Amino acid sequence: MKTNPNIFQIPLPPPATGAVQFQNAWPGLFVAGQHAIPMYGAIRDLQERIVNHEDARVRAALSRLSEIADIIEREVAVRGHVPTLKPLK
């Protein structure tokens, strides 16, 4: 498999979607691929619906979500392949 330098590969079984912590760092959020792809769709849908919202805080929040969608699109979604998705629990 060709490695992507932007993806930190860990030789362990993947955790479920949820909080992860590396050593003494603040806990972060791991989103499994099968959950990331529907998240990407939801963010892009919000972008289309509220792109020119009058509230600056809404626009700022949407911008932060857009950055996450960009990462999913660039690093997670497999081009030309539509995975079989399981619903979030």
C-alpha cells in the first residue's frame, strides 16, 4: 500500500470513533472512516444551506467545519469508491 505522508499510520487495530489520548497530550477525537464520510456529507450539506449566513459566529463555525471536511475529502475519502456504510449508533 502506498503511504501518504499526511496520514499518521499506527500498527494497531483501529479504535471505535471516540476520544483518544497520546501520552500527556490533550485528548482528541478519532473519527473512523465509516463515520467520517457521512460527516463529510453533512458538513458539505450545511455549507450549501447556510453559505451566506448573516451571523458571523455561524460563518466562523462553518469555516472550522469546512476545514474538517477538506481533510476528509483529501485524506479519508477514497476516490472512485463508494464504501458500504453502517449507520452511526
